[in-house]
Amino acid sequence: NFMLTQPHSVSESPGKTVTISCTRAGGSIASNYVQWYQQRPGSAPTTVIYEDNQRPSGVPDRFSGSIDSSSNSASLTISGLKTEDEADYYCQSYDSTNQGIFGGGTKLTVL
Amino acid sequence: EVQLVESGGGLVQPGRSLRLSCEASGFTFDDYAMHWVRQAPGKGLEWVSGISWNSGSTVYADSVKGRFTISRDNAKNSLYLQMNSLRTEDTAFYYCAKDKAASGTYWFDPWGQGTLVTVSS
């Protein structure tokens, strides 16, 4: 197994851009696709990015994903922040034994 | 519209068993792998188990291996999680989630609304 490490929390002002990192410890970040999920309080998670950088239909293009092999990390970038983006965000991948792996989650505050 | 509806949660004593169900609609159930993911109250997400479209492959998190059993009934469009020897640390909301493909790509989408399992004496 490997671990995915995210910052516990980030905050930024409306209209600005924020980036949430997800660093893989053990193995290459490029080995397996990374997904990003948004979870608002009291609701189930929904996908904002899949397969590293793909955006599901209905997700605004303010959301983008990338991977960086030099830092062995994935990133979720949200531009033009809106108060409705305030939520918990989780990165997710899977390991060589086909076990799912989640990052610890990042609480995004838009203030 | 894809819908996943979990049921079967509740309060159970440590060491006892519980069976969760997830009823699927709005898609061809036997074309997709399925998963269970849990979330302890106020905590992060933890993948629990996955099953391929034809039940030929099942995988478990180390934390539940040997205690939990995932299964599916494609004729009933239903996914199950049999949980035995429950521990207090199994207390969580349990979500079922659809995979993108038949054998499992580990993109969980969508998710059900979750069912709460509380393990306490």
C-alpha cells in the first residue's frame, strides 16, 4: 500500500485561485489514475476530476487536475472561487493489490 | 438517472453482525463493478471493498478482511455487504458506489446517500 497526503485545510477569498495538493508516498503518482471528490456537509461525495485531469460533464471548467512526477503529487486547482466551492476535497487512487486509497481530505474555506 | 439506495444500517453491539444492501437503478447493473466506501462521523473516506461485474473478483481493505463479505445479485440489481465480528471502529456511514467499468477502474461515481452503522454496547 501507499499513502496519499493532503493539507488538512486551505482558505482563499472569492474570485481567487486555490490549489490543493495530494502527495503519494511509495511508488509513482503516474502509476495509477487519481480522482478528486467534493463533499459538502451532509452529502455524499461527487466527482470533480477523474483520471488525473478529466472533468465530468456538469463540473465547471474552473476545476482542473494535474499530476507532477517531480514532486510525485497530484493537484486540484479551482479558479474564480465561489462560496459554493466551500467543501471537503478528497484525492483517491488505488494500489497494486487493487485496494482503493483515499487522501485524508482537505477542508476548503472560501472567505 | 442513476440511483443507489443503501439500507440496513443501525445500532449493533460489538461482535455482532449486520448486512447492508444497496439497490441500484437507472443503469445496467451487471455491466459495472461496485464498491463500498465508509466514513466515520467527522472523519475522512475509507474504501472498504469492491466486486467485479460477475462477482469473479472481490477485494477488501486490510481493516475488514476476514470479517466483511461483499456480494451482488445482478438479477435483483443489488449489492450487499455482510459485516461480521463488528468492532466499535467500524462505526461509520457506509456508501455504495458504482465503478466506471466492469472489472474496476476505481473511479467511484456516483455514490448513494449512505447508511449509518453504529457499533456500541
